[in-house]
Amino acid sequence: MTQTKTDPRVIRTRSLIMDSFIQLSGKKDFKDITVKDLTAEAMINRATFYYHFEDIYDLLEKALSEVLLVNLDYEHFRDSRLDEEALVRIFTAVTNFQLSLSNRCHSGYEDTIARIIRNQLEVIFSKMLSGQDPEADDQSLQITAAMLSWEIYGASVEWRRNSGVDPGDFIRPALSSVLNGIRVVR
């Protein structure tokens, strides 16, 4: 099986477009950012933009997914045990991601942001759960991972309303119940 390498110029251009998007989202509401704005900021042409992304919504989704993956450090969590400390680290990464998004980016796109967070968390939790219990039923693991992703996302939304509190201090009181619920499911 041969693996093709991605041309470094393609990677740099994609990164340049995403960085330009992040810069613009700090200055304008997402709904006001156009492909023309992005191409001017990144100093590329429209064809180059459309080579990398279907449209501005595709860019939003991919940029947010990549930023979240960096915050979550997927490789670190993939092989971790699902315990209180792992949940605190994951919750803190999600809250840091939420803080890194400007209010301009949040405005009107909460559903997209929520879906991205939940999808990425579900992948991580699924890997963690299957690593802890390789004999477990796949459907049970998927349902448990989905529930955990919603719980962490929901808690992060609640945390944003009370953002004066440290994320770890905020989530710790609920974690014993969450972890006990996971043990019961198995």
C-alpha cells in the first residue's frame, strides 16, 4: 500500500487561508466575511480558495475542527484511561477552545460549533472506552461516547455562563456521578 505525500505548498496555502479566516473572524462577524475578503487577506486568488474549500461554511467547519483538535491533543487522549483527570483535561481543552473563538464567530453559528465539539469528543471518548474495554459491545460504546460528548459540551456551555470559575473546579463535583454512570453501563 503506497501512501501519497501532500505537497508542502498545499499544506502552507491551506494553513494561510485558515489563518486569514481566524484573523478576519476577530474583526468581522462570520456572516460578513466573504471569499473576496479571504482571498485579499491571504493574497491568493478565488480558484486557490475553491481548490481547498467548497465554500465559506466548509472553511468554518474545517478551521474550527482543526483548532479544536489542537486544543484536545487527540493523540494524547486516544490512549488515556477515561478517569477524572482525563475528563478534567478534556473539559478544560473544550472550554479553552470556546474562549479562543471570538464572540463574532459564536454569533449565529452555535449549532455548527456545538456539532464540531460533540463530534470530536465522541471520537475521542469512543477510542478511550474501547481501549478500556475491548470486549464491550460497539453499539453500547458508541451510545456512551455520544452521551459523554453531550455532557461535556453541555457543561462547557453552562461554564461559559459562569466563566469566572476555573474549568476544573467547575466540572469536578459532577465527575464522580458521570464516571459511576459509565461503570453501570458496562
